[in-house]
Amino acid sequence: MGVLYLAGMVVGIGGNILIQSILTAPDGLSSIAASSMLLAVGAVCWLATVAGDAAHGILMFPVLKHHSERSAVGYLTARVVDATFIAVMALLILIQIPLGAAYLNAGTADTSSLQVLSTVFNQANLYAYEFAMITVGVAGLILCTVFLRTGLIPRPLAL
């Protein structure tokens, strides 16, 4: 379980580094168009994290159910909601790729609407991330509460 959790963190952080290096570049849409494959790889890394988050909730379900069915269902639900928000993040990132291509193809035409759309998608991506992290926090509280109450791991570690 721990290896799955840590692997998801490593893959997610790697994907985030790729994504942020492109989305926060000075000329955003041009950078997206030039680095669309790297952006897609970063989004796929986030999707791999989605699978890991959902798998973690599923694999912990029987362990937690033995001690508290309500906690098991709560933890699974929080991990699925977390995975859903991260999947939405990945889709919002992937939507940026056609915007970047349209920006380059527009040439000297007015591209302000494309830039506004890109900004809106970046902001929506940020909101999805914040909701995902809230649900990760809720899942962590549920898990640590069960660990503390049952003694499945040493008490100081559960705290």
C-alpha cells in the first residue's frame, strides 16, 4: 500500500513539473503549442495518479471495513472523489493543446479570445486541484483516525 501511495506521489509530482513548466511559460499558448507532447505526457502522469488514488481506496477498503465499515466507505468515497477531481484536472490540461494549435494558426488575427479561454481553463484547473487536495485531506483524516483507534500502525505515526 505504501509503495503504491509513494509511486503515485512521484508520478504526480513528475507530471506536475512537466505541466507547470509549460503552462507558466511567459507566452503560454505558444509554449503549449510547441510542447504539446510534453504537456500530454504530464497529463497522462496525472491520469496514472488517478488510477493509483482509486486503487488505494479500493485496496484499503477490506482492511478498514474489518475495523469500521463507515470509515471504509468514507475513505473509499474520498479517494474516488479525489481521483475524479484529478481526472478533471487532466482533461482541463489536455484542452489547452487544441487552444495552443489554434493560437498558432490564427497568425495575426485577434487571439485574445483564445488567451481568455486558456486563462479560464487554467483557473478551473486550479479549482479542481484545490478540491482534490481537500478530499485527500479528508481521506487522510479518516485513515489516520482508524489507525489511531485500532493500533494498526504505531500511535505516534498515526498522529
